[in-house]
Amino acid sequence: MADWMETHRAVVHPWYCDHIGHMNVRFYGHFFDDAGFHIWNRIDGAKDAMEKHGVGVVVARTTNDFIHEANAGELLVVKSGFTRLGNKSLTYTQRMTNAETGTLIATQEAVEVIFDAQKRQSTDMPDEIREILKKALVSVEED
């Protein structure tokens, strides 16, 4: 199994906070979305293989769990890992923690579909990409 990859760092600015004083839900989505783009840069050969095969990925579903509030001034880290490979889709999980204490703030599970850029529709995952991603799979039980 592969290691979780750091894919994003952020600070909770006061203007990210809502009327209760903690980070508003829209900014969790922002940070997880940014991290989702970076995950592909962390996998050697993945972006080149997608370009070679004329495919990309599109988000089909995300599920967020908000575990602990984040307040102004907190430093955040997002770590990501691929957790499932399907025929036309893949799943990755992301974990947002406080950079100083390690407290788990939130998680996101994202399902992305392999997308043929020319046909503008889902397609099977090319074997070359599958082999690259197999090496990047993590266990959701890992820290």
C-alpha cells in the first residue's frame, strides 16, 4: 500500500468564518477541490498517461464529513490517497487536519469518472492508467 500524499496547505482566515465563528462549509469544499487537482501531480506518469489516451477525470460525487471545527488562524493540511479503482471510475479520500495538533477536522470521499475528452462521455479506464494508480492505492485504515 502507498502512503497518503500531502496535497494542500491552507490557513483559516477570519473572513472564512461564519456567524458561529468557525470555518464555513464552502471553504472546506474549496480546499478539498484544490487538493483534488494536486493529487494527479503527485502520481508519476498519471497526467502524461491521461493525455496520451485522451482522457481526463470529472467529479461524479463527493461526500464530506465534518468532524471538528476549524477556527480563524488555524493551519490546515490535506492529505489524499486513492482508495478504489473501478472500470470507469476511481475513488480517493482526503483528510484535513490541523497542521500543528494533528486533529482531524474533516474528510472527503470523491468519486471521479474517466472522461473521454473528444466524445465528451465516460469511458473505460485505460490499462496503463490503472497500473499507475494501483501503485498509489492506500488503505483507508492507515494514518
